[in-house]
Amino acid sequence: MLNPLHATLDTALNRKETITMPFGHPIHAENNRAFSHLAASTRPLIMVHRGSSGGAIAENTLPAFHAALAQGGDIIETDVIRSTDGEYFLFHNGYEQLHFSESRDIRSLSSTDIRALNYTWHRSPKAGPYPVTTAQELFSNMEDSFLTIDRSWDYWPDFLHYLDTHANPHYVLLKAHPTEENLTRLAHHPTKYMFIPIVKTLGELEEVMNTPQINTIAVEILARDASSPLGSAETITMLHERNLLVLLNALNLANGVPLYREWDDITSLLTSPDAGWGKLITQGADIIQTDFPAALRFYRDYVHKLPGSTELG
């Protein structure tokens, strides 16, 4: 079994950039104060993908979010879908068969039909119902936790106003691809939610950075390998110079496509954390999105606590 205590940590200690708070554009400093304080306290921040699932806990549910925080996560990431009658739920469409033995797209169902679904494979026959979590339940129960909302952009004409009523704008971050439509909606919405564009080209990056009306606080970079347009350390240095944080993914998605240079969770857990998470940290990651927050938190905290060490144990 790999013991991360025996990992070589010195490569992950050589962060060259220093970012001053507040992060993002100065005109949004007050709105970003709480998140800037968190980001200034320790890095990389740990964003937990769909919460922490496993055993009797299903992803994208309140138990998964509480488990993510208990395992050292700093930010929770979740997905939003809308029922045919306009209610918002937390689910990543495409996983209906896995979770519910349901062949229909959850987005084609009414709120009544969605409430009838249960995460049956996560519970014993004696357990009670385990329904899909609503967005209302999320914001009512976790208003003081940092929440990253993904896959909601199709609903922004209504969903942004929903957030205005139900969410704490100082703790909500929105992720989306920087299409012209998405950027226009964010630029014109009066509440300036923190935004993390998902970018893979220099053109997308420049478009976002040149729109100060949007409260861009971090950038999620997609780069399959070093030859990808945004796969270099120089790109990250440039973003840091613009006072933006950088989100890099350690996720291993079902399609097998690397999100950032194959420095991922599986490499970190089965080979060495230095070969995965350590390289992301050295590259300049301010936020790492992971499915294994406890292991990453353990590694991150030893990196910070033992500067100059080359080996533990």
C-alpha cells in the first residue's frame, strides 16, 4: 500500500508566485472578501467534486456535502438541473441509470417524478428514502459554506434570480463555459456572483479577462497535455499577475479524457502524490478539484508544515 507519508514533497514546495488579496477585479473586492480571506489563508484550496460519496452516501446530496467538509474540503462543487415545472435539483444528468435504474433523462421529469426517485443502491432495504436533493435544501442548510454551482448555465435567465432570493452571494461561485451568451448574462445581472470560467483556449481567456463587469475570481484551465494552449506554467503566472486564482483538476472522469496533464487523483493515489497533486501544486494551482479530499488534505497540510523536507518517515 502506498503511504503518502513517504512521498517526496520538496517539488511541491517551490511556489514562485505570490498573490495579494483581494482576488479578482478591485471593483468586486467587497463581494469577494470572504472567499479572498479563505484563499489567502491556505493554498491550494480543495474543491470536492459532487461532495464525498461512498458507502451509504450518494453524490450531490447533503450527506455527501457534509462528508466533504468533514474530510477537509474547502469548497463544495455540485450540479444543478431543472424539472419540467421549474424546480431546481442537484444532479448530473447522464447518471440516472446508475443511481436510480432510470432510463429517462432527469431533466424531462416533473418535480413530482423527481421527488419519487431514490438512490436505492446506496441504502439497505431497512433504510428510509434517499431522495434527490433540491437546490432549496442546499442553500437552506449550507449557506455559510462555499458552493460552486456547475452545469446551471442553461437556466441562468431564471436561475440567477433564484439565487438572488435563496443563496448567500458571498458564498456562491458559478462555473460555466465562457460563451458569448453566458458572459452577456453575467455581465448584465446586477448581483455579481463569483465566476470561474472553464477555458481551454487563449481566446476564451482573453474574452473573460477583458470583461470587468463579470466578477471573475478564478479560472479553470483544461489542458490534456503540455502542448495544449493553456498547459504551460507561464499561463498560470500570467493569471496570477492579473490577480486571478487558478483551478486545476485532479478528476478522473468516466470518459478517460485528462483534464490537466494527467496529474490526477488516480496517479496520486496509486503511484505517488508527488506525481499527481504535487505537480499541480508546483504548476501553481490555487484550487484543486478532487474526488479524494481527505487524502489531498493530508498531503497538502504536510507540504505546508514541513518546508524544506525532502522525505517523511
